[in-house]
Amino acid sequence: MYIAQTVPSLKLVDGRRIPMIGLGTLTITNETVIKQVIDDGLAVGYRHIDTAYFYMNERFVGEKLREIFSRPRGSGPDGIGLQRRDIWVTSKLWCTYHSRAKVAEGLKLTLKRLNIQYLDMYLIHFPFGFEEGGEDIPLTPDGLTRDSNVSVVETWKGMEDVYRAGLVKSIGVSNFNVNQLCRLMRQCQIKPVVNQLEIHPYLAEVELVRFCQRLGIRVEAYSPLAKANQTLLNEPILVKIGQRFNKTPAQVIMRWLIQRNIVVIPGTTKKHRLVENFSLFDFKLTQDDMKQIYSLDRNWRKTDFPPARFNSEYPYNRMGF
């Protein structure tokens, strides 16, 4: 049995605190696997689960959470009993629910699948919206998305609605660029607490992270290891730094993010990786280490959703940094 550890948290602009390490569930769609990952993660000390409508695993996550919350205190593989308030659950609004009236509909589907009464945080998954009422990714014959062209401002009004209704505790965005954040900030009544972005040494996003932090918007990093990119994980700079601390390149990368005050959302199905990804607080990188890792930046993006590239809210070919 693992001994559950505690993890530092960051204060959000709305006053709530978010654990700095989350359990990423992207690509984990097998029921048995994801339920085991959640059990193992909670035993290690994870208290932050990140899922999404589009991950196709919310129902399995919900079933596991229901089982966990029904355990008596002192039971379960982690040796403790957990209640709803003990676990931070994040999910994301999908692109076919971007019109203001549709936001609540998308959220209620998520809450039903997760079998919980509220989300700790709800994010707009991508700034672009798709044609509503059909497939999750409606495509034209030439392979492009059928777009709704709903503005991020309209979608955000729907997010504010569900926040006021008490269905979510915090609201934020994901994959938003500077232009989109500026428009949102000019017209929002409730400020986004988070912008979740793809960030790793090959995509450092220095300016965008700095911009968000100046606005008081916390940054989360998904795909912090560039989806286990082996070229990245074998970079001599990372290997050498890791050897000094007796840490893996993956741990060095995530520590680099932590020291930038970025929440990390690694994903894995392996027990030893869950432990490894959680062991980031017993060493500290020097300024020179940080600079060396920054030097690996090549503006290489793993997630760019090319079928949506002509959408008016596509974030990667405009003023996005």
C-alpha cells in the first residue's frame, strides 16, 4: 500500500485553492484501466482529477467516484475514506455546446455522467465552436469542421450562468490565446481562474504564461511530457539535470513547470509513473537549470486540431503567442 502524500496548492483569483498536480485522464477510455488508475492515484495522494466530455470516460470516472464516496472511513485501498469535498474534479465544455443556452445542457450531461452535483472547475475546452445538435466533430466532405462561429464571449456568458446557478465552483478556459483572453476580460463579469494549455520544454509558451499570470489567471499544463515524446525525454540537458538530483527527465520537466507556478496534469496508466509524477517536491532546479530547459523551446505543438483551422476562433494562427 502507498502512503498518501499531500501536494501544494495554488490560490485562484476566486479564493479557492487548486492542487498543483492533477490526474490526467485523456486517452484512458478502458473502464477497468481508468478505475484502477483513480484508485492508485488516490492512494499515492492525488486529489485532483481532470476529465472532459470529449474524453469519453466521464461515466467510468463517475462510477469510480461513487464507489469511493460510499466507502466508510478507514477503508479502501488507500486506507482512508474520501468524500466529495476531498477531491477536486475538473471537466470541460465540448465544442458543440458553445452557444449560451447550450452551455448548461453540456454541463448537465457531464454532471449526470460523473454522478455528482457540482464540478470544482469547468473549462471551455477549445475556443472554437462546432455546429450544434449532431456529431461531436461534425465534418464537411473535405474534412474540415462544420463551425458554429459562436464567439468566446457568448460562450463565456453561458459559463457565468452555470457558475451563478451553483453547478460549478470555478470557471476557466483552455487553449485560449492572448486575443481571446483580452476580449473575454473586457466583457466578462466573472473572471476566468485558469487557462489550461499544452506546455512542455518544446512548447514553453513563455509570453502566454506571463500574460495569464499578469491577469491573475492560473495556468495548467496538459501534455507536460508532450505525450511521452521520446525525443524530449532523452534530451541530454534533461538527462544531465536529472542525474544530479537522481530524478528522471519527466520529473525534471514537471518540476520546471511547478517552479513556473504552473499546475501540471500528467497522464499515465502505470503505478510507478503515478508515484514518479507525484514526487516533485523534494528537489529544486537552479536558475541555470531553468534557463537550459527553456533553451529547448522550438514552438512544437502536439495538439493543434487542424480540421478547425478555418474557424474564426481557431487559436493557433492568430495573435496567440
